[in-house]
Amino acid sequence: MLSDLDLMDDVLPRAPHATHRYRWREVCNCLELFRVCASARCRRTKCCRGDPVACLRLSMRPAPEPVREFVRSLLQAQDEGLSFEAAFEDAVDYHDCYFAWVAGLSAGRRR
């Protein structure tokens, strides 16, 4: 059986190219992972300021499968040459789970 980390290995290689880190940082920011980040710097600036690969790996463990698929579709579309905005629009099947994810993180952080 595959672990949660193995599920992301096809999208997040262990030694990423520098340009990929920029793309992954955009995904971290889109998912508003700064809300649950252990780094005070990320929480304070309300955007990813750390290692986006490590952040996605850690944050995607508890994420529901539709959110994981959303992340995969964003990153794969960008690998195929789409801009982040176009990749987001192309992932229209996952928009409901994306908005639910962000709302859940937002609600959890207010406590």
C-alpha cells in the first residue's frame, strides 16, 4: 500500500529544479497553507516563505483525495506549459473542493 508521501512523489520529486519550486510556492499560496504552517514567518506574511516542497508534502497528508488531485492537476498543467491562472481555470472539476478546503482552513485558524 502506498503512503501519503508516495502519492505525491509522482508530482513532487525529491530534488526539484529551481523553476519548479516557484510553481509549488504558487500552489502553497493558492491553498493558503500559511494558515497551518509551522513557520511563524509564513503565517505572519500570509504566504509561503519556506520550502514549498516540504510544505506540500506535509500539508497534503491530511488533505482529502480531491484536494490532492487538485494539486496534481495544477502542477501537471503547469508542467505542460500553462500559466498558474490557466491551470487553475483548467481544474474546474476541483473548484468546489478547493473552496471548501480554503474555507475549512480559514475557519480553523480563527479559533
